[in-house]
Amino acid sequence: MTTPALRDQFGRSIEYLRISVTDRCNFRCVYCMPLEGLDWLPKAEILSYEEITAVVAQLAPLGLRRLRITGGEPTIRPDLERLVAMLKAVPGVEDIALSTNGVRLPAMARTLVAAGLDRVNISIDSLRPDRIRQIARRDLKFDPLASLTSAIDAGLDPVKFNMVVMRGINDDEIGDFARLGLDHALHVRFIELMPVGEMAGLTFEHIVPSAEVLERAAAAVGALEPAAGPARGNGPARYYRVPGAAGTIGVITPMSHTYCDTCNRVRLTADGRLRTCLYGDHEVNLRDPLRAGEPLGPLFERALAAKPREHHLLQLKVGGLKALSQVGG
């Protein structure tokens, strides 16, 4: 029998935990991390795989059912498949997803699936090698379509392909991304740029509203009609489909249309802090109580009681984040 998820003070059911396993990344995307990186967390402060599993094991009886492994870039942490297998064995956990830039996915996808990974989000903002280098500020000889193919071939389902749209930088590729959903059984999602931390000169002027994105996507692939998203989706995307297409097109709209009223998630940082809002300043230290042998359930319940009604991103209040990479989005 499935345990009902806990509810926050506004009645939202909280059943989804995003777990950052590292603050480091092999990219330096212009909207996500400063070029020089950050002051990396000392190893002693980062939760071990055993500690992450212990947190999940204490929260699952309270109704936690869905997990997403994030970073930084999670695939650069060694033996990630070991964590996936450990989390999969926790009673009550129904679904484990991964968010990745996809660089290491061709080498890891089948191993991660064998360990218990269910699905994947590949975050890449261009299909052009020169532009990937421009946005990611790294030259890793990366082929995003190879990552996409490896995910599909390994049996991950659903596969989501995420693009942060930036006016004057990559918005001319909206049509190219949209066409991927015509022939591939994947969900192409366009995300509005979120102004957080040091963003290499990006401003509100670089935001492309979702209504414009959909208009430009439709111009490339044909009329769009509302569609159901993936059956096991946890996120706030709104989905559309070209009749007869293999995949869907989605938009995620933190700037033009907030979705806080349906928020079902909290976040665990790499050093064990529970953040109840991506852009809020409320967080609870779970690492130290865990290491002291204290129960986490009461802390989790109190954290949900203080979860804010909505973010204040439009007022540029981002809870002290220096970079989006610190919490994995």
C-alpha cells in the first residue's frame, strides 16, 4: 500500500526529491555557472552515497516516491550506478530519473539502466558544435544526438531533451529542436531563461517567452495541439503535439507563467541541505542531524510547513544562489 505524501502548508502534495550529488560540472554554461567555476565543496561536506540513501530511506515512509539525480553534472561523480542501485532498493521509491548534459551518457546509459534508472533529461542548448562550445564554454567534442540515441537505445523512457532558449544566442534553433520530436519518441522541452547569479551578460532581454517559442515551433513543424505529457512526468511542463508525430513539444515557464501552485518537490543539495524552493532562502540542514544519528522525519515535516507559496524570481530574489548549478535546476 502506497503511503500518502506529506502536504505543505498550502496543501500541495510533496512526493518528489531532486538530489544533487555534486556541485561540479564539466561545462560552464553561460546561464548556469561562472567561467572560473565556484568555490567547490570540500569532500568531507558532501553526502556519501550511503548518506543519500539513508536520507531517502527516512523520507520514503512519509510519502516520498520519485527521485531525480542532479548536479552540477551528476555523471562526473564516480560509480553513479551504485547510488542508483542503492536508491532503487529503498522501499517506496517508484521512479528514479537523471538530469545530465549528456556528455558521458553514451558510455553510461546501459549501465545506469541495469542499476535501475528509469528515465533521463538531457539538457543541451544547441545542436551545433561551435555553438555548444560558445554556450558551454568547454570543448568536449560532444555530439548531443549520440547522447539522445544512447538513451533511447538503452530503454530509458521517457527521454526528455531540454533547451534553455536565449534570444540572439540560440533561439534560431527552436525549429531544429522542435523537428526532433517529429521522428523520435522523445519530449523536446523549451525552458525560459532564469536570471540567477553570474550569467555572462545575459539579461531579461534574452528571455524568449513560451508563447513566442510555441509560435516559432509551430512555424517549423506545423500546427500544435495540446497533448498529455509523459505518464511518469514530475515536472511543470505544458505539452503539445503535431498530429501523428512520434514525440511532443513542451514549454517550462518560470518567468511568464509561474507554476508554484502545483509544486510537488523539494531539493537536497550535495552537502545535505534541504531546500524547499529553488529560488527561496529557506533550507534545513539534514546532513549534521543524519551524521549525529537523529531522525529526519520531524525536520522534513517542519521544512514542508515553511515551504513558501511561490518563488520571487521576477523580483530577482534567488535565495542566495550564486549559480543555478548549485542546486541542479
